Amino acid sequence: MAESISEGTLKSWLKQPGDSVEADEEVATIETDKIDVSVNAPAAGRITEHLANEEDTVSVGQDLFRFEPGAAGEAPAPKSEEVKDSSEPKDQQVEKGTPPPPAPSPEQVRKPDPAGVQEGTAKKEVKETSKPAPAPKKEAKEQPAPAPRVPGSRNETRVKMSRMRLRIAERLKESQNAAASLTTFNEIDMSSVMEMRKKYKDEVLKEHDVKLGFMSAFAKASCLALKEIPAANASIEGDEIVYRDYVDLSVAVATPKGLVTPVVRNAESMSFVDIEKEIAALGKKARDGKLTLEDMSGGSFTISNGGVFGSLYGTPIINLPQAAVLGMHAIKERPVVVNGQIVIRPIMVVALTYDHRLLDGREAVTFLVKIRDYLEDPRKMLLAA
């Protein structure tokens, strides 16, 4: 685990005592405050004992299970009394100490099966029952299902908060307590970006196998604006301000367990297509629960797209120690005035929450206006690059 993680919760055992495992096969899952960590078998062999129970808090370095190395599924070594005497002819070798099974009587062979099972099947079942039955697998624990709603009912269901949800709550409250947060808004006419996307999305999908969305345009515009307003890409460490020449872009992704922010590294040097590919890959890993600590560590600026859920307005919370977060919202057609004429245009309201300790109002507003200008005329991004 990462150095910042010292313990976790053992969420589930995927292998039970007596089960065979291959090398690196997943045995258990530990939930931390950042990601779920897989515990894998060190080699092929057999699990012999669990040393912790599900929902137990386990620490780094703690032993979780006992393990017997050996080829997966390998049968135990034969006992001494079962070894055949190699000095006898092969056709006369018998297992010493093991009496031969009695021959079935004619009545047993010819007696019909009342259940209609054929003789060959019966023999097969008898042979299989002679093997030791594997240990029954423990069913995964399920969260208690809420009781059906009944008019006038006052039932309550209590569910333990996951470590990730607890950590998210802690970090968000820490951000509110530490940062001098302030939010500024602006409106963006999305006509040009939508026209560009409509014109090239099929070509991009065919040549690069990735969908051209709005996130790449916002990411590219943000990188260019951060270059011009470096304080928005900075952070406070002690009594120093750390300015960065690179942009590690945190992209907020909603998962069943909570909000995570995987990082697109060096986004400032990527093209639209490269950014879309990386965001798509990270989003898939997040939804599949495959994100690693490296995927989420760092980050110098965050983009959160609440518009995919229909949000019209919102004030995002800063992801400390970053200085700012950009909030995207839903696109809605609205009447606006263009060259003295009232026309219908697709408008998105964007929000920038920034740490007033690092950015003054003038810088924050200028930053958001630059993003608006880049998106309303995407050709400016080519000139700025």
C-alpha cells in the first residue's frame, strides 16, 4: 500500500480454507480510504486457514492467511502404506494395508434404481463421494435491504459508512475549514464547440476509436488558461507557494462507492484525442474498481462535470492542496442577445471555486473568462499553443 495508508478493512474473502489458488490469484479484498486493494497468493498452492474475518480492521504487515505451497489442485503425497512394492510384477502389485473393495452381489448390480438413475451414473456418484468434499464457500455479505415502504411506516436502516466515504467526508470538510473558498460564474456559448464535435466526431471515432466529447475541449482550454494564470495551478506548502510548469489534471468521476479523481498527467502536452483516450481509460478503471494509488496521486487542477447528471448550477469544493476547481454544468438552449438580435443558443454555466489565499478575484475572473473565450472560438487554442 501507499505510505500514507496504515490500515484497511477486510471486505471479502474470495478463497476459503481448502481452496487451491494459482500464483498471483486474488484471495481477498481490503478496502482503504482511497481504493480497494487486492491480496494475491504468493505462489500456487492451497489456503489452509484464515487469520482474520471479514469487516475486521487489518494493518499493513499483518498476516491474513496460512498458505501451503504446491501446484494448484495438487493432491497430497501418498502415504507410506499406500506405496506399491516395486519388487513385485506390475500385474501383482497391490496397495498394502488397503483391503480390496468387496465385489457387488448380483442383486446389487441388477437391482433397478427407484429414482430411475442409470447404473453408470450411480457408480460415478459413489466414486465421487469417496473424495473429501471441499470446504463450503462462505457467501459474500450483503448490505441489509431496506424494508418495503408502507404508508405511515417509520422504519430505519443503518449501514456502516465505507472507508472511502469516510475519507471523502473528511477531505471535503478539511477543504472547507482550510481554504478561503470563493466561487465565480460565467456563461459559455457552446455553439462552436458543438459544431466542431459534430463535424469531427465520426472521423475521430473511426481513426482513433475514441469518442470526441466536451471534456477534452475544457481540459485543453484549462491548460492554456493555467499557463497564463499560474497561481491557479499552484499550491501552498507551509509558508511557500509551489508553482508548476506542468498540468496534472484531476478528473472527477462518480463511482458506486463515491467520488474519485484520477489524474491525467502532463495534460498540457496532450492533443484533444490523447486527452479523450486517457479520460476514457481512467473512467473505465474507476467504474470497474481497478484504479491504483498511482492513478489518483497528485493532481494540480480539477475539472468536475456535474452537467452529465443534469446540474444547472453548482459550487464545487476545492480538492486540497490544489488552488482551484472548474465546475461544468448542463447545456441548455436559452435566448441571448448577439449583435443586437435575440437568438437561441446552447449555453453552459461554468463555475470556478478558488482559494482566495492564492488567487485574487481579478486573477480568478480572468482565468474563467479565458476559458470562455477559448471555448467560444476553439481556433484560438491553436494560436495560443
